[in-house]
Amino acid sequence: VMLLGGMNEVGVIVGTGDIFDPATGVNTPIAVMSSPRATHTATLLADGRVFVAGGFALLDPNDPTSSLTSTLSTTEIYDPATNRWQAGPGLSKQLTGHTASLLSNGQVLIAGGIEITMIFGQVLPSITANCSRFDPQSNQLVATAPMPQAATMHAQVTLPNGNALVVGGADLNFISYQILTNCQVYNAGSNSWSSAGNLQFPRAYPGVAVAGSKIVAVGGIAAIDSFSGALTSEPSVESAPLSASGW
């Protein structure tokens, strides 16, 4: 199991990583990433390498502009055979709060998140429906259809048929966060999205997993107060068939 980046005990974003071996109970440090990262994605490729995308490199509660500016547009790839990182293709924009998973065709689907646009020195974050795919064969990003619904803080899992399911998340309604019930399925063969059944309860940052013949959604955030930032948790669990047709 690879543990990669994130925030240390004093609130500093790190670029270090470890590989945990459950047979020995030992964590072994690996080569450091090219940049510190938090809220990035790390996806295990079919050949055993790991593809890392986006995230942010700085978190300063007293300087949110600098924190947003530190959002990364870079990707990198870890090779466990050589314990080395190599640069991957650049994302079209600085990106954080997205999701990623490996498709049946060996490509990595990167979906949604918060894109950062800089205009005349001003930082403009926006929740996006944009998507891309990383092709390990060409080491390039492939044009991909956008999601029907923009989202960040969502969950993404690969289904047994090789397609990807995006569950819940949040969007902005003027200045307020709207916690979503939307579920969206990406078809790897046709490069297209379709809507699935809505969740019974709105969820941002839900835990989602395929369990036997069902998809299970656990917990998450039910509401965000736009003024105080206070979070309301969602304690329920719900499930759907693998078609995600109804929860």
C-alpha cells in the first residue's frame, strides 16, 4: 500500500511517501515527489506504476489566495522497480478536489474538481465538469467528454464492467455549496456519460465501494454552512445494484 503526500502533524504539505508491506508491518520510504501535494489523486496503473495528478502544495489559513495559487497542474508517475518519479503530461488547468480511477482500457479517468484560473493576477476558482484521461501507452492526456453535472468532493469507483461511477459531491449555487445526490456513469468504450439513480441523501466526500453485487455509499458531508464553514455529517448508509439504477 502506498501512502503519499498529504499534510504532516504541523500542517505542512509534504511530498514524501511510504510503501507499507502488510506481511512485515514495515513502512519503507520511497523517493520524494517533485512537489508537495495534498488532495491529489494517486492511481495504480495496470503495469504497477502509480499516476499522480493535481492537488495543492501549500495550505495557509491566513492566506487563502496563496493556498489557491499553489494548486498544481502537474502530473507525475512513480515506478516501483526503479524507485523513481518521472514527469507526466500537464493538466489543462491547476486542479484539486478531483477524482481518478483506472478504466478497463488501462487509461485513468480524471473527473471534476476545482479548476484555478489566473486573470490579471486574480485567482478565480471554479467547480468544473471537465474530465480527461491519462493514456499510459502514449504518456498523454486524451480528450474526454465532460460530466453532466459539475462536482467536487465527490467519490469515484470503477465498476466490474470497467466503467466509472461518480457519486455525490458538491457544486456552488451562487455563494452557497449545494451538496449533490447526482450519480453519473462514464462509459469507457463510447467516451460518454449517462445519469444514474440519485442518492437518497445528499453526500459530499462519501465513502463508496463495490461490495459483491452492490455499490455501497457510506457517510460523508450533508451540508456546508457558507458563512461559518461548519459541516453537517451524513451518518446513513445506502446501496444500489451495480447498474446504479436506484439507491
